[in-house]
Amino acid sequence: MKKILVPLFALSGALMLQPAIAQDGEALFKSKPCAACHSIDAKLVGPAFKEVAAKYAGQEGAADLLAGHIKNGSQGVWGPIPMPPNAVTEEEAKILAEWVLSQK
């Protein structure tokens, strides 16, 4: 019985973390100037996060790639308007990237 319960509790704990990451990502998004150029479902200056999630869906390393774009900026990925670097830590960039990729 213990052999079944321990992995079951571990799995349920891991699944419970998923919404926490999404909430932290949304709170972080709202606390940074990201919303000046992005929204969840409509293109503003930059692409909608749902578009970004669709473009990178299923791609290995997408979260790391996006985290790099968030932290360091990018140019030519979504058109001629460059995305400037953002004042975020590596960890914040990773949280934001994972949150953006979770938008459906």
C-alpha cells in the first residue's frame, strides 16, 4: 500500500504546483512593464501571448529561448519592432516565459 501512496502523493504535489506557477507568472507580468506592449489575447505593439504560446507549442527549449528574449530583448522575431531588454532576473524571465507558454 505504501508503494502506491508515496508516488501518488508526490504526483499530486507536483500537479498542485502548476497553478502556482501560472499565478506567479500573471502577478509578475502585471508588476512589470510587459503590459505596455503585450496582452494575453490581442496584438498590441508585440504579439499576444496566446500567439507566442501557439508558435512555440511543443518545441523543446522554448521556455529557455523566450526567457532569453525577455531578459535580453530580441529583434526581427515578430516583425520589425524590436523588443527591448527587460530588468528581470533569470528566474523571473523563466517564470514569465513558462507563464506565456501556458496561455492557450
